[in-house]
Amino acid sequence: MTQKIIVNDPTFAKKLFSEVGAWSLVWLFLRVWLGWGWISAGWGKITGDGAHPWGPETILGFWQKAVAIPQPPARPAIAYDWYRSFLEFLISINAESWMASVVAWGEFLVGIALIAGAFVGIAAAIGAFMNMNFMLAGAASTNPVMMLAAILIVLAWKTAGWWGFDRWLLPRLGTPWSRVQVEKVNNDKNQQQYMKTIKSIVISLLFIPVLAFAHELVALPNAGLTPESAFYFVDKIGEALREFFTFNPESKAHLQIDFAAERIAEIKIILETKGVNAKGLGVAESRLQANIARVAGIVESEKSKGKDVSELAKSISEDFDANKEALKQAFKAEERSLEAKEDELKAKIREARRLGDTAQIEALAKELGEIKAQKELLELKEEEQEEALEQEEEKIEREMEEKEDAEKAIKEAEEEKQEVLDEAAEEGMRVPAEAFEKFDKLLAQAKELFSKENYVGAKQLAKQAEDALEKVEDAIEDLDEAKEEEEELKEEQEDRVKEGVKNEE
């Protein structure tokens, strides 16, 4: 005799995935968010107004880039050979001619179905399938998050579309294996519970933007364990693991900036709780300097490999400025705290003097001296940190400014040439093209180096080109002087002729 074993779902799973009603609002918000993402992506491709151009050439280029196998040690974008073979097959049959439209309209229609709440399970499954294909081709971007959301909606296919057309479509059409059972409950108790649930969900959702806004106001992350804790080594191990599993240099640099923000949070907590004499303060400060030094080291390393690091340096510099300001505020807050204690002690000393309490005066004076010493130490530490951070910041900004300086030098050289031509035109002079031969050659070389991301060399050549213009200007001045002399000579000859005619008369 066989037994039929049924494992019941937990209550929350039944409410989320099987029972329609108030909790379906959760899926409504997730559906709208995911659907809008698909609509935006699809409509941009259909109209051509997206962030990137879209068409058969675009998708063909994407496929060709995905199937390419780079030279070791670089790894190919596609991890599975069978998927590479599939894309190569699509390329061989020129599938891009129709696949571009399929992708664009598929994204758009999936978004419409999700927002409308029509066959959301099927729409989410199609969306997840597209996400999977993008990821298999090596494009991560937002695809993992969108795919996770789609999978959750697929699991909740029975309830996710309740606040949409599925409320009528599913009971009317049913499913291939059964009709949908609609159980009507109409009693006051359940109705009250139903309304309470709706209120709790709506109120919770209303608090989301408030919490998000509050999060934006927080300048620093949670300090977590500080160097004052005996378990601080756990924090070090965690950061080491995060760094180990971060492979992209840009991500590594931003990770170090995040670590630096944590160090500043630690410094702030230590100053507030233990004071400037705390042993852990020095540990946090030295680790902060190490984090920033690693950032500068990553930027310099990437530059030495011939990569353009100007954008990376720019983004890092913005985060760096925020961290530096947060550190400054942490020191200022402690300084204000010490000043308040100093003022309080001075007031107590005045009161003790009024009462003639010599012992109290000595004790308070000693305590006041300690506060002043802490203030001096705090100022010293603040100056040391500022100096150390500024040195690393200069390294980062130097990389950021090199590209801008090279662009500026090339632009100035071009403008200088135009000014020379304009001045010559005003004087009614025609400058032969040969006069700019050296300038044009140097400027062309500067632009070539700029395209190769050699910004220092590009700037130098642009300056040399600008110097070459000085010779052109000198030549123009010589021509101008010669022209003036010629005109003067001509005038003298005309005067002589006139004078000769007059004498003959």
C-alpha cells in the first residue's frame, strides 16, 4: 500500500504565492518596477532614443564581441562553449536582421504585460529568459537583479497579477491543468483583517522613500567593530576577503574608498567614546592612510599599463572629497566637545576662586590642562591626516588633470593658429600653407598621442606646436614690415614723379 505524502507550505508562502488580496500589493510594486525597466529598454531600442543605438549592426557587434576568444590570460566573455556555438550559428544565418526587432519588441511587450498585470507569470518567465541570455553572453549590468525579480514573480504567478488583468483572466481562462478555484469569503471579521493588512502594507511602502531619504543623509557607513574591540581582527579578515574577491581594478579602487569611509566612521566613534588619547585611534588613522594610498597606487598602476585613468580618477576624487569632508567634521565635532568641556571647567574654576576653594581650583586646573593637551593633540592629528590625505589626493588629481591639460593645450594651439590667420586677414595678407607646416605636423602628432592616451606627450607637442607659431607670427610681422616699406617706397616714388612733373612745368 503506497502512501501519499504532502508537504504543506508555510503560512507566509501561502499568503504570498497562493492567496490573492492585500499581500498581492507586494507583487504590484515589484511588477511595476520590473515592467518599467523593460518598457524603458524596449522603447529606447524601438524608437532609437535609447542610451545606445540599436539595430541589426548593434546586435551583430554584440554577438561578435561575445564569441571572441581573447589571448590568455584574458578570459572570454562566454563561459559555455555550447552558448558560443549557438551565437555563432545565429551569426552564420544572419539572424541579426530579425533578432534586433524581436529583442526590442519583446522587451517592450514584456514590460506592458507586467505593468498591466496580464499573464504576469508568462511575461516574467520570458523576461527572465532574456536576462539569462544577456548574462550568458557576458553582459551582467542590471540583469541579475531583474532576473531575480522575474523569478519571484513567476513563483507568485497566481497572485502577482491580482491587482491587474489577471484578476479576471485567470478565473475566466484557468490553467492548462485546472480551473482556478475562487473561494468567496464575506464576513466582518475577515473583512476587518483584510483592511488591516492593506493598511499595514501601504504604510510600510510609504515609509520606503522616507527611509531612502534618511539613508542619503548619512554621510558615513556603520563603523561596526573599531580598533578598540578585541574582535577587530574579524573586520580585517572580512575586508581582506572582499578585496580578494574583487577583480576589476576600478572596483578595487572604489572598494578602498568604501574602506576609507569605514575608517573615518571608526575615527568618529573612537573620538566620541574614547577620546583623542585612545590607542585605537592611531590604528584607524594608519589604516585610513593605507586605504587611500592603495587607491592612488591602483590609479598609477593602471596608468602605467597605458590605460586612460582620467575618468576613474575623477570619480574617485569626488568620493575622496566627501570622505575628507566627513573626516574634517569628525575632528571638528570632537574639537567642539573639548571646547565645551574647557568652558565648563573655566566656569567651575571661577566659582571655586570666588569660594576660595584652593584644592578644588588645583584639581580643576589640572583637568583643564589635560583638556588643553587633548585639544593640541587633536589639532596635531587633524593636521597630520590632512597632510597625508592631500598627498595622495594630489596623486589622484594629477592623473585626472593630465587629460584635461592635454585637451586644453591642443585647443589653445588651434585657437592660436586661428588668431594668426585672422590677424593676417585683417592686414590683407595671405599666409602660405607652408608657413604652418611645422605647426600642423606637431599638432597632428599631439592628437595622435592623445588618442593613444599619452597625455603628457600630447601636451608637450601641443606646446611645441604653439611655440612654432611664434616663428610664423614673426614671419608675418616681417612681411607686414616689408609691405609697409614697399608702400612707403612707392609713395616716395610717386612724390618724386609729381615733383619732377611740377619742375618741368
